[in-house]
Amino acid sequence: MMQPVLLPVLFGALAALAPHLAAQFTPPTAGVIRTAAGQLRIVHGVSGNFVAGDVLRVVDVLASTFDSSGGLIHVEGAVLQVDRSGAEVARHEVPEGPAILSASGRAAYFVENHSVLSFAGAVRQTALPEVEGTVLALSASAIEISLAVRSKSGEAKLLRFDARGFLTGTEALPGTGGPILLLSAGLVYVEDRSIIWLDFTSGVERRWNLDSAPATLLAMGEGWLQAGEWAVRLDRDPVFALPAVGEEPATRLASSAGRGTVR
């Protein structure tokens, strides 16, 4: 039998270990979603077993994007750099008006002055020529800037610029009506009720069919994309419903609409 004098010592040790044990069993973060009310909310879980977490304390969000290390949040007059928990790391004063954030969370395009701010390392600004049409998406690296633009006639095209802001190429893009998301290796777009991933390098197209067409495409982090009420990974077949505020964990689509196909 355990001696009574040892019980306080044992309970004290367990109490000291409790926070560490709880941390080990905390569900991993799957990313940050944008709710219908415009809030940014952390989502925990893996493989679609999502649980809604805390709401980020940022108001009047105009745009947001997240990757595995953090993200960018555009509010009126500023772009916030945040870490994975949503805590502000840096605040940058920016031009008024709309901004298009890159899926990588490293750059932003500002419509009013046709410039790109890169937040990878030292902040760098690149002036671009004025483009005709509506800028839908941005991808930026140290050597190239790409814009997805939709003309007044509804045609989508990709404009490529070098690091100095000079136009180096133009090509037609699929998808004329729905949202578009540019990634470093390709394009994600919506056509009818499908999400389509086009790999620029291999030319392989992958398609996920949904019950309805998503109105938005956002990078939510950790390899997940938010397509309206759904979450999709480009390297996996199923599509999962995202939890709304106050709801239970997400469930997998029961129909074949959640399967990905490769063309």
C-alpha cells in the first residue's frame, strides 16, 4: 500500500505534468477560415475531422490568407503579418482601397497604385504597369510576379512580370466566372460546381465536384484551401465540410461529389 506521505508528492507531480500532457493532446491546427459573418476563426483537426476554435480578435477584415507559418490580414489602411495563432507580428501601412493577397501569405497587390508589396524578409515594393480588367489573384516570388486578371468580356488571363515589374508574358487561363487562386505551381479555379486544380508544370488537371459552386477560394493554411463552406487539399481526394460557428465537427461528404479525379 502507498504510504500516505507519498500521496501529496504524487498529486503534486501529476499537477505539474498536467499542462504538458494537455498540450500533447491538443488537436493540431488545420488553418484559419473566414466565416459568413466575416470573422477569422482557427480550425483544429486532421483529415477533415475539423473543430472550430477561437475567433481571431481582428475586426473589419477586408482580406486574409494563411500558410503553415502564419498569414496576412488586410484591414483598412494596413496589412497585418500574423503567426500561426493569429497573433500580430508586424503591421504595415498600405494604400487605401482593395488588396489582393497571395496564397503564400508573402505578398499583396494594391489596386489603387498597381504595386506589389513583398513581405518575405525585408519589405519590398514593386511598381507594375496598369492592367486592363479585374485582378483576381496574385503569386509572387523573388524573381517573378504573376497576376490572374479577368477582362470585361469575362476572359481570364495570366500576366507574368519580372522582379523589376516589366511584363514578360501573357497566357489564357481557364475559368471565366468563378473565383481563382494562384499557387506557385499552378492554378485553382471554380467552374460550374467543381473546384479544379491545374498543375502548370505537368499540365495535369484534378477536379472535385461539389453540390454547389463555392463563391470564394482562400488559402487557410497547412495545405488546406477554403472553398466556400468546404475544405480541400490538392494532394487528397475527399472534400470536407467546414464547421460553422457553434457547430459540431465537420463531416465528410457522403456522396461521390467529394471525390477528386485526375485528367
